[in-house]
Amino acid sequence: MERGGERSRIMGTINRYVLRQYVKVLLICFLSMTGLYVIIDGLNHLDDLLELAAQEGNLLAVLSEYYGARAVAFFDRTSALMTLVAATFAVTAMQRSQEMAALMAAGIPKFRVVAPLIVAATVISILAAASRELVIPQFREKLTQNTRDLLGGSREQLAPRYDHWTDILLAGREARVSERQIGEPAFRLPPGLGLFGSQLLAHQAEYRPAQGERPAGYLLDQVSQPDNLSAIPSFYLEGEPLILSPHDTPWLAADQCFVVSRITYEQLVANDAWRQFSSTAELIEGLHNPSLDFAADVRVAVHARLVQPVLDITLLLLALPVVLARESRNVFLAAGLCVLIVGVFFLVVIGCHALGNSSLLRPALAAWCPLLIFAPLARLTSQAFWQ
């Protein structure tokens, strides 16, 4: 009992030491890479940031608000790589100082030494997944805006998008992101929508979420076509409103109309960014939205979100035994070897996802295929070295 307790205390001391090495390198990697990103991006937008600081009166507050959300998104994109780099540097440092040889001489296998790294990497992977699902969607609006948007001077070209529920083409001259408006909207209407004609033209449109009995949609202001808007009754399809006019809608002004749509402003303007910064539940909800016609890439993204934590651990288990097997004391050689493995790993992942996006593979298979390829390889490398 006494010998077992002493061994447990020794292993606890070793675990804490290995974890301290790992956390220290991980923090250095994250802070240095994030700082480099902030410096490069900040120099590219220096004029806008200084103008924002002049408006807000505090440059530090502007930088914290603008880059705080981006730091969280940056961690999500680089967590797998930083986890592997931190583990590799920690192990290589122990090999270089002969600590690994001393532990092995004491009868402690290498797998037991690096076991805390695997546990820590699993925790980091879970934290990254939680951030992706719970934190990043809260900052989606900030992440889809650039410095010009914050200044209120951004005017982006609006790509037309069909509402597949109403068959209305939502289009306009520009998207005013900061005001969440569409400049000079031109909504093309399908045949059979009463007396509204072939399109609705207005000075601007603004998205309004559902409130009370009013459905979600776009409020068109200063409508110029049709010119007799106030004389046209609202159009309903199977009892559901599609276009509300001031003829029988008291809360509308004489030159306003309301087009019902389940496509939000973010989905209309920031199409790819909305998908990137949405949670898996929101993506699944979008797949069931009759107004949206998500292609196979969203289905691939949903499955990829589910498999990502396992892929992160697989990458670590694939690369770490290779670094340990070389018993290299050269940190940069170990880092180069990791870069090579990571490069091949991500090329395969990107290739499989591309096949799924182009419908050459089923979305589920495209997302899970990298795991089917690399998990057996990780098992072989681990089994050969950690027996």
C-alpha cells in the first residue's frame, strides 16, 4: 500500500510537470499566433481603426471589441494545430533535456508519460467544439462585419437570392450592412401574385423579425412599383400572407409594403459567413427552412462538425508517436515533421470535403472519410510504439 501510494504521488508529480510544459507552450503558441494575426490585420485596417478610436475615444476599447471575437474564431480554426505543436514541443523539450530517458530508465513507459498530453488535448478539443457551438454564434454579427461596416460606410453588392418558399427573388442595388438595410430593393415576383405585377421596386428595405401576429420578412419603404400600391389588396397563399399592402394592413404607410420571407438578413447578405459562424443546430434548422435551398456543402459541414473533435485527437495520435519514435532533440526538426503530417492530413480532409460539396460523395461519407482513413493509421503507429 505504501509503495503504491508513493508511486501514485510520483506519477502525479510527473503529470503536473508534463501538463505545465504543455500549457506553457500552448499559451505561447496561441498568444504569438493571435498577436501576429492582430498586427497584420490591424496594419491593413489602421486608418479605419484610428477613425473608430476617434469616434469612441479609446483605441484599446476598439481593438478589444473588434479583435476579441476574432480571437475566439481564430482559436477555433487553429486549436487542432496548436494542440499538436504544443504537445510536440513539450515532448521534444523533455527528450532534449534527457528527462524522457530518465523516466524510461525508472520503468515508466513513454505512453504513460505523454498520457496527460492526450487528456489535455481532448479537453482542448471539447472546449473548441463548445466554443464553436455556443460562443462563436453569439459574435456572428461582429465576425461578419469589417471596419468599414462599423464606421457605417460599407456598401456591399447584394447577390440575388431566391426564397424557395415564396418563389420571390430577393435582390437590390446594395447591402447596407451597418443599417441592416437593402438599398433600392428590386424583388422579382413569380406569376400569380395578384395585382402586384412582376416586381416590387422601393427606395430601401429593412428586415423585420417575427413579432406577435406579424411574420418575419422585409419592410419596403417608398415603393415606386407598383404605383397604385395602396389600391392593391394583400396577397395570401393558402391562408398565409406573402405580400402585405397598406390597402388592408393598418400598420403600413401608404408607400410601404411587407414581403414575408424566412430568409434572415444575415442569411441574405453574409451567406458563407453565416454558415461558418452558425452553430450546428442553426445549420440543421436552415436545412429544414423551406425558404433556403442549402446545397450539399452545408450537409457536409454539419457532419464535419460532429466528427471534428475526434479528428483533432486522431491527428495528435497520428503525429505524436512519429515524433517520439525518432527521439529527436531538435525542436525545429520535430516541428517540421509535424508540419508535414499536418499538411497531408488537412489536404485529405479538404479533398474529401470538396468531393462531398460537389456531390461526388455523400455528405456523411465525405465528412467521415478522413477519420476512416487516418484512424487505422493512428492505431498502427500507436500500437507499434506504445505497446
